[in-house]
Amino acid sequence: MLLRTLSIASILTLAWSMPGVAAQCDNEIVRVFAPTSELVSRVCTVVERAETRLESCALRQSRALVIRVSDSPNQFELMGHFGTKNNEIGLLSPNDLAAVLSSNSAYREIDMEQLFDSIVVHELAHAFFANTPCGIETCLAGHEYISFALQFWSLEEQSREAIISALPTSSVVGIEWFTDERLTESPEVFAANAWLHFSQPGFGCGFIKAIVAGDAVFPSEDE
Ligand SMILES: [Zn+2]
């Protein structure tokens, strides 16, 4: 999930097992490779549902995007990743997700197919946000804030609450809390806090638009 592993992770994609089925989603922009046709259509359905929501937050995709679903965990055991170089998303299939989750992961509170769908949204948000002037190197915390907020938005309320209540989050934090350091320390706590911040009245898509426009800036590493 973390962008700092992207370059290595995207090279690894090439070594993943050859997928069984390939298809273009109806939007003509996303092409999916997956072990089964069910997974291909599952991904396309999530993409179509997410696109409207991302567009409402000023995140759009115009370049061709490839999504590869693998049933073999990569070396870094990532649930998903996005590579900017080839504009490609790699995902682990729902059946293989549990194997890469830590034993105390809050994501174990929900169904793995739901988790998979939410990771599709997470990585899509990275891909769409990468089309904006805010680069990954300068906007790492911003990137993950957007991806986690939209990932949690895509979950059913009950699942979202199950994840959040399994994590040590108390009250809503301010933008200065979202540092690269805290992201590395605990991506799950960062994710839950991103959702709690994003879902406050007056934030939501308006806040994402402010990040995209460069009006909302996350703390830099030396602050
Ligand atoms: Zn991410």
C-alpha cells in the first residue's frame, strides 16, 4: 500500500504469475487481468462505482490504466500497489489477502471480498491523484490521506466501524497529525484517522479538492 515501495513493487509485477483472463472495463480506460472472469467483472464493477465518487472529488482518469490481480503474494506482501511509471495497479486476490495481514490487523474484522473492493478504490485514488500536479515524492501523506479516506468511504458503515473500533483512535486529529512518519508507523491508524478527519462536516470532497489545488498542505518531513 505504501508508495515508497512503488518502484520495486512495480518491477515485481512483471514476475507475477500470468493471469488467466483479460478484459476492458466498459469505461474503455481500465483494462483488467485476473485469474478468473468473476474477478475481472468484480474489479470493473468497483471501478465503475468508484469513478463517479472520485470525480465528485475532482479526481479524474484520462490515461489508460491497467489493473492486474494476482493470486501469489509479492515479496513485500502488499495488498495492492500503484506504479506511476507504467500507470498500473497490482492487487492480491481476495482469497490471498488474509495471508499478508498481520495477526492483529484491524482489516481482519471484515470480509476479505469487501476488503479487496476497498483496496481497488484505494489504489484507484492513487492512480487518479497521480494525474494532478501534486507529485508522489512531495505529497506522500496527502496521497495516502486521499486513498484511505476514499477507501473507507467505499466500505459499508458497519465494516468501517468494525475496523475503526479495533484501532486506537480517539478524537479527530488536525492536518498536522498526518506526517510521513505516522504513516510508516501504523498505516491502519493513519487510515482510520484520515477517515475521521475527512468525514467531519465541512471536509469531505471539498478538502480533497483543496489538496488537489495545493491549498491544503500536509506537514513536510523536517517540521
Ligand atoms: Zn496507498
